[in-house]
Amino acid sequence: MEEKRIVNELPEGLVTTAQLCEMFKITRQAVYKWRKNGLPTVVWNKNGTVRYDINEVLNWLNDHGQISA
């Protein structure tokens, strides 16, 4: 299940889906699969724009055996 955090001000360290794809050289479908499997997301503003806290992403990937620390 997807873990969400809602914020109204865009803090430092948040990236878009496209930026996440670029950073990890993965497809949008891979990101959506990660989200389905629990990747933490940050929902920014009332429009529901999704961003990712890069530190939370790295921790999640490490915890799920996707990367080594």
C-alpha cells in the first residue's frame, strides 16, 4: 500500500516522477510499481501533485533490497 504525506509548501529535496526516473534510469511504470509496493510519496498542494522525498526514496530502496547503502 502506498504511503503518502501531504504538504502545502514544497520543501527542499523533493523530486518529480520524471526526475526520479532520470536519477535511477527507470521507467514511469517502474516508479508506479514501487508506489504500489509502498514507496513513500509526498502529495503537494490541493491538486494532489505527487513528489518524492529523495532521502525517503533511498531509505525505502535500501530497506527493500533495491540498492546497497
